[in-house]
Amino acid sequence: MGWLHAVPQIEINGKSSQWETNRLKQYFAEDVAPPTVDVDVGEYLLEALFEVGPITAGLSGGYTVVTWAEVWSYLKAAQVISESWECRLLVEMSKAYLSGLIEGENMFSINPLEHGD
């Protein structure tokens, strides 16, 4: 999802340029189905990730993964998740989201679903 939410950028002759919108909106604007994975089980974890916030603002102006404190607060407040493995998975999902977001800012990056690894 991070890759789809990225706004691609490119540098030409020392000047930085970026799309006006993110990749997901671009797919919809071109009336093309975005590349996604069907989630049969555990959809509640994906919903939980976006309720917590898949990433947070970092101290230096960039982004960082969700913190354990944010996950713990969500666990206590929302009572949607209760197991330690679910908390660990939310942090891992946040890492994957941020990685995709960073990779997706590269105009020439390949959709992670097409990496084949």
C-alpha cells in the first residue's frame, strides 16, 4: 500500500519534479485497477494499521514506523487486537508500508507485487 500512496519524484538537470498526485489516484484517473493483494483472513489487521496510522512524522521531518507506544495505546483503546503477535505484525506492516512509500517515490520503481521475491 505504501508504494501506491507514494508521489513519484524525478530529478532532471538538478531540478526536482513530482507527480501532482499519488500512484493510487493516478491508477483511478486512468481507469485502471491498481495492483493489490486479496486479503481473505486478517483484514482486521490491515484496518487496524490504518486506524493507528501506518507511519508517523519523524523528528527530522521525514516519516518513521509506528512506535510500540502507539500500538499499545491502540490495543488498549480500540480493543480490536489483543495478542502479542498482532502487535508485532502491526509494527512489521508499518515497516513494509514505509519501505513501499520510500521506494514508490522513485519514478522508475517497480510495483512490489512484481518483484518476484
